[in-house]
Amino acid sequence: ADLQWGSAGSINSLSEARKVIAAIRSSNVNANTKLVTLGDWVSSSEPNYYNSTRSSDWMLGHFRGFASKLGDSYWTGVLDAHQTLIGKMQSSYAPNTGLLPDFIVNTNTTAKPAPANFLESEYDGAYSWNAGRVPWRIGIDAAVSGDSRSRSAARKLSQWIKAKAGNNANNIRSGYKLDGTVTENYNSTFFTAPFAVAATVDTDQAWLDKLWTYLANGSTSDYYGDSVKLLSMLAVTNNWLKP
């Protein structure tokens, strides 16, 4: 709001933003690891949850925006902590796919995918209905910031899914184990749309065009898929407002 309309009116948007950012730092970031927690319901008195994180919450561009607006190196540290964990999870647990799990545990020691039914389902340690947003989260930061870490991570995801789907967007499935094994054998917009964002930093325009055609011609019947589809299309068409 400050960027769009300024802060000279009855509401000082920049001042209010600083309050919100401070609250996020206080209530949603692990003080030791600098990784976002599972929510403000988690406290350090519950180490099993406090030292865990959800990959789809890693909004790299927003951390970058917080650092820029506040001139605060703390948020640069938050950004770097998440970039480091992305690299470790891809190299250690998904070297051939680049996939991240829904939840990661033991972030204060040796981070690893969560066990089954850690918080939500049997696929908590797989690429499922949370992590499906990851190619969008990483891809949009790669496209907007040009960060080589984000570009490398997004390109790994894009190149793997293109090969796995046989160059056909309709073949993208609704969940995978980290080794690429399908967990739910049907196609859904929620899982397909984010890969279009990751594809913007790849070099295969034809693959991106196929994903775009899928999104432009397809329809969904749930708010979750529709929302992620719209946000992904805004990103692909360069209509994403930089945080």
C-alpha cells in the first residue's frame, strides 16, 4: 500500500507494515534457525514443532522485500537460511527431482523430511498439497530477483517435471514422493500451475507455452486450485507486484 499510494493519508501504511513485519519476526520465525515456524501457535516450549517448518511458507521474495524496506540485515539472514535449506533438501533428499517435502523437521540439527502423519497426512514428508506451491514460491523469486540460488532450484524442478510428464502438462500428477514416485495418480490445476512459474527461468519456451495453454484453457472447481492458478498466471505474465 505504501508503494502504491504512499503513507501521507489518514493511515500511515509504511508504519503499519513495519508493525506487521515486526510481529512476523516475533511470532513466526524460529529465533535460532531463522526459519519460519509452522505458525504463531508454536512456541519454543514445543521443540518438536518449533524446530519444524513448512516449505510452502518460504516466501523468499517477501523476506527480500522486508530486508529492503526496513534496511534490516536480520531479514537477509532469514532469506539466506531458507536458501541454504532448499539447497540441502534438494541435494540430500531429492537430487534427481528437486522436490521438497510438505514439512521438514529437526531444523535445529540435521533437517530431514517429516515422518508420515507428522501434522496433516501420510504424505507429510512427500511433495503433496502444501509443497505443491514451492515451484511458484521459488520460481517467482528467481524471476523477480535473479538470485542464482533460486534460479538453480527452480530450473531443477522445471526440468525434472517436464521429463517426468513426457512434455505433456496433463500428465503432471497430484503429488510425488521425493524420488519422483507418484502418490496420487490424477491431474489437478493446483499441482500444474506452479510449475509454469518455475518454467519461466528455464530455457524451454515450448514447455512454458504448453503449461500456459493448459492454464488458459482449463478450469477448476475449488478455490485452492483457482487461487494458485490465478497467482501463477500473474507471475508468468509479469504482473506480479514485487514485494
